[in-house]
Amino acid sequence: MIFATVGTQLPFDRLLLGLDSWAASRPGVHIVAQAGASRRSFRHIETVSRLSQDAFLARLQEARLVVAHAGMGTILSAAELGKPLILMPRRAKFGEHRNDHQQDTVREMARLSNVTVVDDGEALHAELDATLARGFEAPRTRVQAGCEALDPLLEVVREFVWNQPQPDGTRSRLRGRQSA
């Protein structure tokens, strides 16, 4: 199963349409997408607007491949689970976000061995074909020199994403951890 997520704040139909058009000629590949705020319907992928944290984690664990916008929560969760990840950053010029900060995110995250970055539907199709041909295995690449420099940044983001304060004073933890 391929799990796709575009977050929940803004529509990201460019990514979802790319997946749907690819899936049209691959009826045997099951794709589930958390479509967020999208108002479109898709014929060849299964969509849900939102998932609970537990359901999101279950989909990530079940997935052989994750396709997503450049949201740090998804990137960190997929990395922790060792899932190959295709990222397509949202672009302000298409009205997908308020600015192009996701371009900066993918520039850094592309150093991770499980991450591939695509810019458009054509590149997404090519990478999906390549990933399918590899049996959903992440490409065997050497980690680029200097990747260790990302560790402090990743730890700060990890704590922010996975250890969120709740209105009742407890702390929510993704990845199935118990609240503190």
C-alpha cells in the first residue's frame, strides 16, 4: 500500500491529482491518501480528509511507501519507521501555501537516505515507477557527508512534533507513545 498525506490545513490537489493519474494505469496498486482540505474527488485512489493520530500511525506502519508534502511530522515519522518517502513541496505560486518554506525543507531533507524529492506530476510518476520497479525498497545510496549536522535540528523538530502540550496539561506523543 502507498500512503499519501498532504496535511490538513490547505488543499494540495497537484500532488493528489498526480497520484490519481498514475494510479489510473496501475489498478493493482492500493493508494490511500489523507487529502486534508481538498474538495476534489479522485477516481483511482482512496481518500479520507483527516485521520486520528492512531489511524495516521497505523497507515504509516502499513505503507510500503509514503508520498507527502514537505511536512516535518510526516518526514520524521516516515524516517523513524524506515519508510521510503517521496516528497513534493507545496509552492506559493500555485496557491498551495503562503510561502515557499517547503522548498527549504526538501533541500535539507533530500540528504536523508530514505527521501526522494519531486517537483511536479511528471517527476512523481517517474519516481513512483522507479520505486515500484525496486519493489518499494528505498534506493541504496550513501548518506551524504555532513548529514550528521542535521541531527540537532531533527531532534528539536522531533520534540516539537511528538511532544505537544494538550489543553488538559498532558503532553500528546505521536508514534503510539503514552501521554506524560
